[in-house]
Amino acid sequence: TLEATRLSAGAALTLAAGAAVSATRTTITGASVSITAGGDMTSIDSALGAPGELRLVARGAFTAGGTTFDADAFTLSAASGASLAGGTVTAAAGLSLDAGGGDATLSATSLRAGGDIGVAARGAILATSTTFAGRDLALRAGAGLTARSIGVTAGGALAFDAGAGDAVFNPSTVQSGGALSVTSRGAIAATGSTFSTSAASLIAGAGITLPGGGIEVAGSLLLDAGGGVTLSGATLAAGGTMTLRGAGGMSVTGATLSSGGPMTATSGGAIAMSGVTLRAAGLAVEAGSGLTIANGALVSSGPAGLALAAGPSGALTLTDARLEGAAIGLVAGAGAGLARVDAATGGALTLTAGGSLGISGGTLAGAGIALTAAGGGFT
């Protein structure tokens, strides 16, 4: 136990204990610093620094509160969890934090590195009111990742892996010059959070939910959910392609989606869109069991057309919608109903329904128009 103590070495400084190590209001410096605890390690209101490597190893859990860590390279390894609160970790080179089989908890903490930052835990990762700044950043958890009011500034790639748990982002800001990857075998939910990167992929074994906030990328954007995709009041913008896939359905409400390249939205279930704007250089929306669009504008620019498909047995329902494209193709395996729909194309406009076809109000305009109700009549 060290309390109100100062340890300073001109060369390397090494501390090794077979049991727990505790430091309170203590300063420890050396050319390099290595501290090993056979049990838990605790640092409260202390300062640890080295122009070389600062290496901390706890055979039990690691806990730090109000502590400053400053080194060229920082490595923390704990066997059964790590918790940092109200402190700073600064590394001129790389920064590594491994919580072992426990959780990694970061609260009101600043992590800054000239190189890469890595945080790993076989349990969960919980970061609250914490800032990260470095080159590449990787947060990898085995049992869920939660980020609340975090700020990320990175020059390279970002990886958030929630493992078997959910990945949850509450109002947070994430910026990077590289690509973003968010993966979870559970769900991904980002509420009021903004992501700005070169490219982004969000892949979830369950659903993806984005209430508010947005994602802006210079290149491609992918949202791929084993469950449903739910976008509410969100803004998604990609300089390249945008791909949305929801195996269990898709709901888009009050959202704006735009891409400089082709945009595709597909689902094995139903797709429902309301109060939306979709703009792309080629736009395709394909549902497995019904497509409904209300109060929406879908615009496909350039030579690529606009395609809407409701699935082999699904109905197509468009209400108060505006459609534009070099060509427009609408297909429903069952019936189709258009109410106050304005569709304009300089090419062909085709509407094919496996059941009946109803059109009320609106304007359909194209170089050629073909309407087919294969299994019913026109109303």
C-alpha cells in the first residue's frame, strides 16, 4: 500500500507484489514503469508517468479514480475487469487496455494516443462521458458494448464489436478519417448519435435501430440486420453506395437518405416508409411481403432508374408520394394501390400487379406507360 508517496527513478522502475497493490495520492515516475499485482490493483488520485513504457498488470481487477497516466506506450492488463473514472490516459505511441474476463468501465475519462487505442473485455464495455483520440480505435467486447455521451476523434479505422451482446450508442459523436465498423451478434441501437467517417458498416445479428442522429460517409454505407431495420428522424448520407438490408422487416419514418451512388433497401419482410426523402444515382426498394410508402419523395438521378417491388405475395401501397427516375418500375405480387402519386420519367413507366390495380389522383407521366393487373381489375 502506497499513500501520499513519491517514487522517482532515473532508470527503470519496477514494483511487483504477490498480492494486491494500492496507491492513493501517490506519484510514480521512471524511464519506464512496470507494476504487477498478484491480486487487485487500485490507484486513487495519483499520477503515474514514464517517457518510455508504462505497464500495469493486475492478476485480479484494476480500479483507478482521478488518476493521470502519461507515457510513450501504455499497457494495462487485468484478469477480472478494469474500471477507470475521472482520469486521463495519454500515450505518445499506442494505448492498450485489456479487462480480461471481466468488464471494462470508463467514466469521465480521457484516452489520447499518438498511435492506436485498443480496449478489450471478454465481458461488457461501458464508456460514459469519455473521450477517445488517436489513430485507429478498437473497442471489442464479448458481452455487449454501451457508449453514452462519448466523443471519438480518430485518424484511422474505428471498430466497435459488441460480441454476443448489443451495441448501444446514446447521444455520442464519432469522427474518423478511416472506415467505421460496428458489429454485434445482438442488436445495434444508436440514439441521437452522429457518425462521420470515410465508410461505414453496421452489421447486427438482430435488429438495427437509429432514432435521430445520422451517419455521413465519403464512401459506402452498409446497414445489415438479421432482424429489422428501424430509422426514425435519422439522416444517412453516402458519397458512394448505400445498402440497407433487414431480414425481419424495415421501417423508415421522417428520415432523409442520400447517396452519390446506387441505393438499395431490401427486406425479407415488409417495408414501411413514411415522411421520407430518398435520393440516389439508382434507387431500388424491394420488400419480401409488402411495400408501403406514404408522404415520401423517391428520386433516382442520372441514367439509373427507380424500382419498387413488394414481393411475390405482397401488396404495393403508395400514398402522397413523388417518384422520379430515368425509368420507373413498380411491381407487386398481390394488388397495388396508388393515391395522389406523381410519377415522372423520361423513359418507360411500368406498373405490374399480380392482383387488382387502383389509381386515385396524381399524375403518371413517361415516354411509355404500361399498367397490368394480372389477377384483377382496374379501379
